[in-house]
Amino acid sequence: MIFITGPYYSGKRAFARALFGWSEEELAVNAVLDAQKLAENEDNLEALADRLSAHPVVIAVEVGGGVVPMDPLERKNRERAGRLACLLAARAETAVRMCCGLPEILKGELPCG
């Protein structure tokens, strides 16, 4: 599994599409999009990470680099999203962080095309 993370609008989806030559529809079928949202209200993050890592690509918005929410539930969901990202990165063969449309390989190697 390739785990792709980064801030909103950093080019995560475009990178995945270009990497595999997928259309937008193929991306929606083959990848998990917005994995951080799946962590909301999820108590068993290990099981969620196991299920998600069965997909070829998992994309999540990086949520830890900003203002800490005042709302306790929002803080808890942000913490869950961060913990899920750590679990996914640990399970991934390749982990990529996107910034300004540029990929930074954090772990592993990109597949040869």
C-alpha cells in the first residue's frame, strides 16, 4: 500500500492519478480518499488501519499542523486522525508527503511505471 498525506490541496490526488495513470473515476475506485474522516468516532484504529491498508493507495489530509480546536470532540477526532496516519505509515510499503505538488518520499520507493 502507498500512503499519501499532506495538507489540503497539496496535490495528493493528482500525484496518485499520475503515478498509476488513473482517471478520477479509477482513483475513486482504487484508493481510499480522505482516510482521516474515517477515524472520526472510531475506537479501534488498529482494525481500521488493517482494513484500509488492504487498498493499493490510501490518501489522508495531514491534520496536525494547525490551530488546536477548542471543541473537545474536534480535538479528539484530530488526535484519532493523527494516530491513524501513524498506523497507516507503519503498514505502508511506501509513504509520501505532498507539499506544493511536490512528493517527498518518507518511506520505501515509488513503483516503477
